[in-house]
Amino acid sequence: MTGTRTIARACVAIAAGMTVAFCPAGADPVPVQPNLPFPIPPAPPYLDPGFYQPDPARVAAAQPGEILAARQVTLANVWLLPLNADAWQLSYRSTNTRGEPIAAVATVVVPHRPAPSGQRGLVSFQMAEDSLSVNCAPSYTLRMGSLPNPLNPVMEAEFVEVQAMLQLGHAVLIPDHEGPNAAYAVGPLGGRITLDGIRAAERFDPAGLPGTDTRVALWGYSGGAIPTAHAAELQPTYAPELTLAGAAAGGLMADIRAAIDYNNGTSSFGGAVLGGLFGVAREYPQVDRFIADHMNPLGKATRLVHENQCVALQFAAFPFVNIKGLFDYPGDPMLAPEVQPVLDELSLGHRGTPIAPLYIYEGTFDEVMPLNAVDNTYDIYCHDPSARVQYTRDLFSEHGIAAVSNTASAALWLDDRLNGVPAPQGCHNRDVYSGILDPGAVAAFVNTIGQTLASALGMPV
């Protein structure tokens, strides 16, 4: 490991025009493009194919997690208030659910403040992208000067959670976990992209991480919890070399069949679940064929409205939609034999219990994700005597409130894991009136908001 990092450091050099070159051991240098001069705005992904869609032959020749391109960027709160931290974007090789090579993009952010334990930890934060357009991806949305998009407000809110981990001294990775086709709600794809993004960040010497010795944590809520939980399940077999210290997932879609049943005609968030079904069709050809063959004209028209839209429209369009009523399939379309293998793959628990400790939190009145499916997944995991799972049910919260009230507790739990504090052995579940009442949660929440406001005014993070 030491020799590898020495060689890698030798490949980092300031060249003419402020271009930095980075190369892993044995590889040709990968230039790190300089930041765009203000006020030139960044190009959205569909106008930036050189970075987002590199040569397929080059992608196929690379190893999972190998960096294909890198560039410095400036991130911002609400598009215009720059974050005073070091940030880069990495284009790297990942793998889709069919084992085919794909290009992926992730953003790496490193704070100026020192690591609290002397060794910088890395949080891979999966945002609730919940969109069917690559232009809604966090790599674009969080960049200073990107076009303000009122249909994509969730990431700006979740960016506060990213800054909470930066303020604790940890580096943060933000992958575009939906991949090059914006395949919303496809956990097995997002899990692979997330794990390969961690590999890329550990290989990227300017980030200053100690390679595979880096303590890594995963965090995501709602649409971000989907790739987070799948990455935790996949890690022992897909990326066993990573030092995964823990994973926190809230508002979790544990079983896609249960989520569709739960939201079918009864939920104001039914449109978001329907959008997820369309996202699944982008990754699995058999689902796309099933939709094409069995959706009625109203369903096909609804799909046209959903396509290439960001999160707000996915949630706001078609509340209380009768999802199954959009099909002309005889019987329940979610029981069709041709889609069962996909629905199995999208649901949690069948790969076994993650090796890393888990922190799961859910509002008991969650109107999007059924609580009983999360309870069932907890039980499946905890049949394994080596499982380490902490499960919090927030008694007076629905989906949105649980996201806010449990943020501080999740951040503190992850901070302990990244600082080497071992998670308790075994499984523990609890019911709380509100996660914000946990010891230290209020102080951590207030401190995060205060420091985020200060950083928006230019204070270094």
C-alpha cells in the first residue's frame, strides 16, 4: 500500500495551465482539469459528453473504480453561495446489473479542517435523486453556477447533511448513483456505482485518503437509502477490499412489491413510486418490454409526462395514482412471471446480512415506504448471529419529518464508526417519540445549521 501511494503521489504534478496529472501505479496519467473561471457556468451533463460519456472502449478496458477523468469544481449552497472546501469530480468505470462496463461520475469533497482521529474518514452520501434525467444528478445540481431548478430542491436540502460530515472532519463522496441512464430506484445498480465511486476516491491522491485503509461509511435517505442499503449488502462480494465501518439508511424501500401495493391509489406519493417503476425499466430490458406490452394508453401517456423529469415532478405528478390500473395485464401486473426475478433482485435481504454495522431509521407514519417491510428486513438480517443492526422507529414522524428529526443521530452514529468506535454487537430496535430527543442531537443539529450558514458566507469548512 505504501509503495502504491508513493508512486501515485509522484504522478501528481502542477503543469502549465494549472492542470494536475494523477495516475494510479502502472497507469498513464489522468489530467485533473482546472476549475472553471467565474462566472462561466458548468455545462449540464447532456452537453458534457466528454466527461459523462467517455469512449466505451476506454471504459471497457478499465477496472471497476478506475478513474477515467478528473476535474476541480466549486460546490455551492443554492447554486450561488460557494462552499469553501476542496472538491473534485471523478469519471470512473463501474458495472451495471448485467455485468457490463459503464461510466459513472461522483463528486469528492474534502474539508480544510483536520481529521478528528488523525485519519481522514470517507462518507459516501447517496442523495435522494429520484429523477429520470441525468441533468438532475448531484454532480451538476451542486455545482456553483448550475441552472437553478425548482423541480430539484431535495439535493440542496440534503447538502446540509453533507456539510455536517465535512464539519466533523470527514471527506464526503457524492455519487451519481442512478448511472448514465438515470435509472431511478435501481438499488443493485446504485450499489455498484457507489462502491466503485469509493474505490475511485481512495485512488485519487489529491483527496489525501489512506487507500483501502480508509474507514468508509454509507448514508442515504429515501431514494438515497436504496443504493445505500444495496451497497451494504453487495460490499462483501463486490468490493471486499473496502473498510466499510457502517451504513445509515432511513426512509428505506426494503421491498418494491410492498411499496407498490402500499402506494397503489392510496398515497400522495404514488407518482414517485410510479416514476421508480419507469426508472427500473431503464436498467432491466424485460421490465421495459413488459411495460411496453401491457401498459394501457393512459399508462403510456403518464410515462411520457414522467420521463426526463426531476424529483419534484416525480412526487407531485399523479398523487393517489392507481399504478396497477395503468396496466391491461390480466390480474396483478406485479405478479407477472417475467418480472419476478427483477423484483426479487430489487428487494433487500436475499443476499444475506451486511458485514458492516447498520443504522436504520423509519417514521411509523411513513406514507411512502411501508414500515412492515422494513421490520421484516430487520428480522431477516437479525437471524444472522453476527448481525450488528440498530433500528429506530420514530413514533410521531412521517417520511419528511423523520428525515429531519433523525439527521443528527445518524450523523453522530456514523461519526463514531469513522473514528474507530465499534458498533454494539447484536441487533437492537427501539421506538422513540422523536429522534431529535436523542442525547446530543439538538446541539449537533443547531451546530450544523449554524456552521452551514457560516460556510455560505465564506467560512472554510
